[in-house]
Amino acid sequence: MSFFVTPFEVSARTFPEPVKCRFVHIFPGIATRHSDTIDCVFRMNGRPVMVAIPCRTLNELREREHKYLSDQQLAEIAGLHLRRVVENAYDPTQAELLLGETELRALALELGYI
């Protein structure tokens, strides 16, 4: 499923050279980690990075605004979030990235999904 998000490179002052990021897959974290999230997994210079999107946030978006985000859109939002996190000099390989409601809305709006 790596066609969901085109591989990209990000430059940041915390890394000596540009970081190569590649989308791997998207799956519900409910089954694997018991976490009520949709997990988007990327490889950053070969190391796994997970962007977790809470299902509660997606439900609120559906109920309040009647907006439904597809897997493709969620993967692109997660990729943009990962890019921004790395650009801001944070190493996401140390922990899972949780995408909050405010950030999800802002990124979805920026990409034209809501």
C-alpha cells in the first residue's frame, strides 16, 4: 500500500542529512494495540514511525460536520504531520506520534479535505 503517500525527504537541523520517509501501511490500532486509534506506519531512514489518529476525533468530525475521511486522506494527513514534526527538529522514532483533534482539523483543512 505504499502508493498511498509518495515517499518524501525532510531536512531538519537535528539530522545531519535529509531524512527519507516512506509510507508502509494503515491499520486499526484497536486490534493490535487495544488503543482506539487508526495507525499510519512510516519508515524514516528505515526505522518505523507510527502516527496514531484517535477514532474519537474521527467520530466527532463525522457527527458534528458530517465529514468522512478516507484511508487515503488519513495517510496523507499523517504524512504531512510527520513532515512537520521532523521539520520542527523532533525525532519521532523515539515514540509514537499522536495526532490530536486540533492538528487533524488544521491539516485536513490545509489539504482541502474539510
